[in-house]
Amino acid sequence: MAEAYNFFDNKEFKDNLKRYEEAHIQGLSIYLDADDFADIAEYYRGKGRIDEAHAVLDEAINLFPGSTTLWTVKARITLLEGGDVERAYEYISHVDDKDDVEYTYTLAEIMIMDGKAKQADQLLHRRFERVDDEEREEFKQDVATIYADYEEFDLAKEWFDRLEPNEDNSYKELKGRIALGTGNLEDCENIFQELIDEDPYSTSYWNNLAMLQFLKSNFNDSITSSEFSIAINPDDAEAILTKANGLFNLGNYEEALNYFDRYSKLVPDDLSVVMLKGVTLLHLNKPEEALTHFKKAEKMGRHSDSNLPEIYQEIAFTLSQQGRVEEALAYLDKKEKLPNDNHTDTLLLKGHILLENDYLEKAQEVFQEAIRSSDNSPSTFLQIAISVYDCRYVHLAYNLFLSYFKDMGDTCQDGYAYFARCANELGKKKEFAHAVKLACERNPMEAKMVLADLFPEGMSTEEYYPYLLSTNTDERKQK
């Protein structure tokens, strides 16, 4: 981010942009190098002006019809901003020089997005065999970076491990990103702290540190790191989004919404953030406004079935909260018709909505169908118990959890945090404390998510049970 931001501040780029825009206003054509046109398109893309980016490229392609640079940039923008894999394949096919390494990189990126990472890796290995010896290190680092960009971290690590170790900051940054992606958080933190010490004005370093801290649930630290990045570049979309997510996870929904809005002004076509704004509005008890955002996401997501299940689910839940049960179920019917829909999951959602609106018999019928559909899967039974608790049938949920634990035996890992809440609300103090202990031992992530509001802010799950012992005389005596 920092590098791109500095480039677009470059006088030569600004002069080219001004010449292009002035000519465009007057309806005139302008001659620039293919690379200069591509830079302007990338600038527009960074501003969320996707149609203008494509217009620049289309104009330039008329001048340079087989340009590797122009067609690869057009394919990448189509891929990253619209998710249109087929069109990206079409664009990349127009490149004249298919021996150009940028053609290979871009084709590999499209294949990764198309779910063909293994085939992409085979393509890259074949191309590597034809790379000159003096360019092989650069090729390996480029490929590792591509895989990291697309979150294929195992493949990124394979290529990175083939590099000769060096002290270059780009090497260290890539090492840190791969450590982050593979869950090696301690190494990642050390790397980015070292890089920040060397260059405290790199937004990229601050952004990676902020993401690491976010993943460790250190939301306040993550926000602080994001703020350093924003201070360097107020329009750093990645930093703004990370801060928004941090605020959301701290329950500061009003401020989170402000930062989601700020991000959307920079990246207006990010469907995931449109959804996040809807979820945030639900937390602010503004279901009508939330529904507007979910409906917007539905329109944005129509070109890709991969986004629609979550969108339909959120719309259905929002309608259900408003008592609009038939409309909610109609959206789940639409979800059920999507390719690769998980029938059991959709039945569980339908059962939840029926139960939430007190259609007890209908909910029971749907839940029983879900159990049959999943071949009596324990996880399905657990999800039903959680839904029953969420819909405030606490005593029934309590008994369902007991039945689930009996069937699962001592190997059970999930559900104890929800059972703890049931026991707590039913005044069963000893069972509550024991369930908290098991939840923290067996599934600390679930314990944090479900029980955090019952304990002092910032307390780790390892401290939950000792805290209960220190505040509960009866439990200490039992201990």
C-alpha cells in the first residue's frame, strides 16, 4: 500500500493523469505508453472507479491491441473486483506474447481463483524451468507473493523455502505474511516489529501487524496499529477496514459503522463490507437499514453463487426478527435452490426461524427432518440445541445439551459454553462453574465467543474458572 500510494503521488504520474483527464473532458484521444495507461487504470481501481479503469484500458487496447501489460491488468481487475473468472480467462487470451512471465503470473492467478491451485502450480513449475538462472530468485519470490496474496499459504511457503535467505525487507515482509497465514503468530509479530523499527512509515508493515493483533483478539492493539497506518495515509483502505473490524469486535458498533462507511467511499464495490455494515446495523437495532444493505449485497452478488447463501441467510434472519416469517422462509427456499446448497444447514435455519417466531410444532418437524437429512449427525443435534437456547427456550436447551453430552461421552469438545449459559440462567451454579471449566479446557474459542460478557473485559479464558472460584464460596468448598 505504501509503495502504491507513493507512486501515485509521483509528478510524472500526476502529469499523465491530468493530461488524460483533460483530453477525456474535451472528447479527445491522447497518446501514452501502454504502461502509463495501465497506471491510470490501477489508480482508478484503487479509488473504486472500476468502470473508468476499464474505459482507460479499452481506449489503450485500441492503440496496443496485444499488449501484455494492458490485458493482464484488465484481467486482474475483472478477477479481483468482479470475481468474473470466465471473462478474465477471455481477456488474458488476447495477450500476444504468451511467453511473457506476466502472462504466466496472471493466468496462474485466474486459475487459483477458479479453484485450480494445483494446476496453477504445475503451470508455474513448467515456466520456472525456462527462467534464466539470474532471474530464478525473483521468480520464486514473485510466485510465493502471488500465493500469499490469494491466501494459498502452504504453496506460498513451498516456494518461499526455496529462496536463498537474504536481508531484503521485501523478503522479510513476505516471510512475515506467510508466518501470519500459516498461524505462526509469534514469528510473524517479531518480523513485523523488526520491520517497523527499520521503517516506521510503512503502512504495509503496520497493516500486517494490525491484522496479526486482530487474529490474536488483541483488538485494542490492532486498532492502535491501524491508526498509525491511517496517520501515514488517511486513505489506506486496508487500515481503515481493520480498524472497523476491531471496533466491531469490541462492541463499538456506532464507530465501527463510521469506519465501514469510510472504507466504502474508497472501495464502494466490496460486497463483504456491505454485508458487514448490515450486520453492524442489526447490532444497533436498525433492522430496516440492515435489510437495505443486505438487499444491495444481493444485487451485487448475483453474478456469483458463492456469495448468495450467506446473503440469503442474513436477509432471512433479518426478516424473521421483524416477524416477516413467510418472506424469511421464501429466502431460504431460494437458498435451497442454489447449486451445492447444504440441505441440512438450510433446514436448521428454517427451524430456527420458525422457533424464533413461536411456531413450535413446525419447528420441531423441520428439526427432525434436519436430523434425518444428516443421518443423525451429532453436530446437527448440537446446532438444534444452540438454536433452542438462542430462541430463549432455556430449560429445553438445557435438557438437549445434557442428552448431547451423554451421547458424545468424554470425547465431546463443543457445546459446553452454551450449556454453561443455560445452567447460569436456570440458577444451577455448580453446573455452571463445571461447564465453564470444561468449555475453557476443551474449546477456548467457543468459550470466549459465548461467555466473554459474563467475565471482566479482557480476561483470558484460562482465567474464567479461577475467577469463578474466587467469587463463589460454595464452589470453593466443593473444590
